[in-house]
Amino acid sequence: MEKESPLVRLCLEEACKSGESVERWRLQRRSLERLPPHLADALLRHLLARRLLFPSLLEVFKHSVEKIDFRGESSINAEWMAYIGGFLNLSSLNLSDCPRINNSTLWPITGLTSLKELDLSRCSKVTDAGIKHLQSVANLEKLWISQTGVTEAGISLLASLRNLCLLDLGGLPVTDHNLSSLQALTKLEYLDIWGSNVTNQGAVGILKFPNLSFLNLSWTSVTQAPNVPHLECLHMNKCTLLSIEITHTSASASLKKLVLSGATFSAETETFFFTNKSSVTYLDVSKTSLQNFAFLETMTKLEHLDLSSTAFGDDSVEFVACVGDTLRNLNVSDTKITTAGVEILSGHVPKLETLSLSQTFVDDLSILYISTMMPCINALDLSMTSIRGFIQQQEEESKKSKPSLAALQSLTSLGTLSLEHPYLSDNALSPLSSLTGLTHLSLRSTSLTDFTLHNLSSLPNLVSLGVRDAVLTSIGLEKFKPPLTLRTLDLRGCWLLTKDAIAGFCKRHPHIKVRHEFAQESSSLDQNRLLPRSSPQQSFAKTSRRKSNQRPETSAAVSRSFIDQRVKYNRDELVALQDSPSSRLLPREGNFVSVPEILADSVIHMVIQ
Amino acid sequence: MRETVKLISMEGFEFVIDREAAMVSQTIRSMLTSPGGFSESKDGVVTFPDISTTILEKICQYFYWSLQYSRGKETEFYIEPELTLELMMAANYLHT
């Protein structure tokens, strides 16, 4: 996203300050038509974020806007889409997770001749009839319809969109027959068919896409990795990898990213699968049954390596050390690695930036190895380890122990630190207050008190802080002076805090989003927007965002901060309200996403991703 | 004497401001400092045929406000909502 200059930003903020300020510029038609596309896009984005956008206001943007991102907006319906249909220069439209989008609301899209990118992911009401509307958008280059209601017949229709270079059909019942009909799409570079009905037989057809560089076959019954000539990225999560065409192994020389999380290997594939994969820079073999990690030695270009939840242990660390020179991210959480393994590793990974050792047996000594031998670390996860915060001195001055976390000070780029661990005490964590570079810190321990909270207020750059399950008191929270940069405070599980204490804190610091059992969802902060597509966290972020989007457009009389009436009133008041005439003022049911729907949604995401 | 530059609006109105203030705009800065012999860098006069007098005046105010702000005087810069669109376009052009 382009960074606006300071005065442009001031103008955008002023223009979107209130509904009244909008009224004062919305009739300047000539200016609006002359707006350069990136400014028009930014203005539309700001209006949406400030909840000032409504269908008829869209009209003024129809000549200037090129990109629209309505991700997760529950208000987008046929009326909005009717206006969107008039956007002559629109090239990119994101309607993913818009629950009210269905086949008929898509009809106006047929007139958008300049449309190149369309995202309908998880619009579950879109079916084959909706795809028929899309057929007339001949210039479409990128199309996302994962987890929609489209079936085999609808997928076949896509073959007429000859300009497609990206096609996301994740979670749809794509068949072998579909794949062969889609071979007409010779420009295709990106094909996502996770969870489809494609078999080995159909997968052979994938070879006929001459330009394919990305392929996702996760959750399919494909057992044989197709050797697509120019493939750079292959996902086969949860697949069973049985056989390999050894004759073609040279073909995969361009492969850079290989994601095989949860895949099953047979005895012979385990040895052969990774030969000739030396070009790989990104490898994810987490949650696999791999026993032998010797293949890592050949992957000399590795930058990202995920070995979490595997049989990886100290005896295999040397293979990682062999290729450590280029490594930037390493995840070995939930493995058998111990401090001895970290010792072997240290000194061999000079460029390592992200390291996760959570749920392992590493202890305080490993902190010393990390802080002295891994100078570039900027994110470190040490949750649920054997770290106690102190190193027992062996010398005669028995019983004297040295705080171990102080050593982290030498990691000058450390920004993110996770130390969620039940036995860490205030004393052990006190050196953290000197880590002034920290931006994200998460702690979770029942031994923590107000002392730690107050101690951490001296961290000048902290953006998010989690102190979960701690024995924080209401008075302690009241006295807490959060750093100016703080935006998120996670206090879940702090059972001593009262409702008033949380509410008081929210009131004093409205720019901080508080997470606690007593905290209300705030709608003004939208930090989840920048998450990449289809990452697992997104689904959760999305649901929480959706909850905050339930603002009824119709009844401005109802205070906006109270979204769910059950939050606004307690039970007795609610019962009393039932018969009052004003209950008719409450928003119509259609504006809500019901709780079961949200739950179902997140469950689906959890299962799939 | 302090060095000044002259900015001329669409309607021909002339604004004489400190060179230092005008340099807040990256576009004007490169016009005034480029060695390639822009006539602007010789005479210190820049004409903006697309920017109206009202907007150019506001832009000049912003230049001075921005200088003060960078020196630690944290006041607010008020923009009338009806000027936001045109001002935004001018700011975009001037990279300020």
C-alpha cells in the first residue's frame, strides 16, 4: 500500500472526520472525478474504516476508484453492489467474507469491463449461477472463489475466462474432469485446489499448465507430487506421499517453497522425496512423521524451516547447523530439542531472525547461547519451556542464582518475545524492563502480580502486551501507566480484576484494545486488516471483526458502542425492556451475524487450516 | 536578507515565501535545487497552473506549520472540509 504524504494524510482524516464533513465535500463532483486513483482508493478506505460509507455515497467515486476492499463487511448487499456496477475503472474488488453476497447481488459485476481481480472467498451463498455472471467479465485475471457454494458444473464454466492467471478453488469439489476442462486456461500461474476431489489420475493433467508456478493440493487424495516444470511453490499439507517418479526429479529444480505440514510419508518416500530439492528456500514439514532429517544437508538455500511437532531432536540439530548460514526463520517448537541442541546450533545460524523453541525442554542456559551467538534475532518464542529465569551458580556461593533473562539485552533487534509459562515469577521477569526495543511481549503465568505490570510500563516501544492468568488487582491496573505506543493489552484470565476496573481502564485509555473476559469488543481499532489472505489467524480475526461490524445502518438512534443488546443491559433490564415500545427501534435481525454462525465459521476454519 | 521564492497560482496570484518553507515540498525542492537548469532554480519563481489561489494559500500555510511542527511546536493544522479534496490533490502533486 502506498504511503501517503503527511498533508495528504491530514486531508484524508479531515475529510472523514464526521458525516457532516463528508456532506461538505461530496457535491464537489469535478474534484471527485479528477482524483487520482490512489487517492480515491485511500479516501474510500478511510470512509469505510470510519463507518461513514453508505451506498449512495459510492456514486461519487465511480470514475476514480480502481480498488475496493470490502473484506468481511456484513453490510454489503444488493444496493451497494448496484452502485459498484457503475464503477467504470474498477480493477480490483474484494468481497471475501461478505455474508450477504449471493448470486443476484453479483449481477452488476457483469458490466465491469476493467475488472481484473475478484475475491469472493467464503461467500457461501454464491453458487454456479453466480459463476455465470462472471463469465462476461472477460478480462478477469485473478479469481478467488474458495469455500463458496460453487459445484463441479460451475467450475467447468470458468474455462471460458481465458485471461485467468490465478484461480483459487480451495474447498470446492473440483474433479479430475474439471481439471482437464480448465486446461484451456494456459495463462494460469497459480492454482489452489485444496480439499478437492482430485486424484492422482487428474493431477497428471496439472502438467499441462505450462506457466504454473504455485500449486496447492493440500487435503486431497493425491499421493504423488506432480513434477510441474516451473513450479516454485507446492503445498501438500495432510497428503499421503506414497510414490515418486524418480525419473523426473530434475524437473523440480525451480521449487522454492515446499509446505508439507501434516503429510504422511511411506518408508521409501521419506528417503527419496527430498532429493534434488536444493533450490528450496522455504520448507514446512511440521506435524509429519519424519524420522530422518539428513535430507536437510542438501537444502543449502533454506531461509525458512518449520520442524515443529516432529521427531526432531538434538541428534538431528547438526543437519540444521549445516545449512544454517542462510536460515532466517526456524521453528522447532514441540520437538525433543534441549539446551544441548541449542548449543550445537548457536554459532551456525548467523542470520537467524525468528526462533521458536516453545514446548521444548530448553532451559535457562539456552538463553545465554541465543543471546551471545544469534545476533539478528528479532522474534523469540520461549513459552512452555524449562526456563525458570535463574541460572543456578555452581560455585561455592551456593544457593545464589543469577537472573538469566538479563542476557537478552545483548539482542539489540529483539522486538517480539513470548514467555508464556506458568512458573515464571515477578523476580525472574524483572530484567525484561531493560529490553527497551520490545514491541510485542506476551506473558502468561499465575505467579505474576502488579509488580510485573508496573515494571513493564517503562518499555517505551511496546505495542502489544499480554499478561495473562496473572494475579493483577484492580488497584494495580488503575495505577498502571501504559507506554504511549501501547495498542493492545491482553489480560485474559486475570481473575481478580473487576468489571469496573476494566471499564475504567478502557475509558482512561480509549486507544488501547483490552482483551479480558469483562472487556467489550471495541470497533474502532482494526489491526487485523493487514493479515495476509487465508492465514489461519485471519479466520479468527475475521470473526471478531465481523462482530464489530454489526452496526445497524438503519437506527442511528441506538448508541453505536453497544452492538449486542445483551452487553448493554443485564438480564433483568432486558426482560423489563421486552414489552417497552422502544424495542421496535432495535435493529432488524438481518443485520446480525448470530453467535452460532460465528462459531460454526471458526470451527470450519480450524478444521481446514 | 532571507532567501525567498515566489509561487504563482492558477489565477496569477503571487505568494512570496521563505525558500526554507517551500522546501517542505519535495517537488518544489527538486525544482529549486536541480542543477539541470530548470528556469525555476535560477529565478526562484514557480508557477502552478493547476492550483487555485485558495489552495496555494493553504499550502503555504502548511509549509510554515510543518516547519514549526518539526521544531517541536505541536499545534493542530486545521483544514476546512470543503478544501480537503483539492488540497489532497495539490499535496499529492507537491509531495508534501
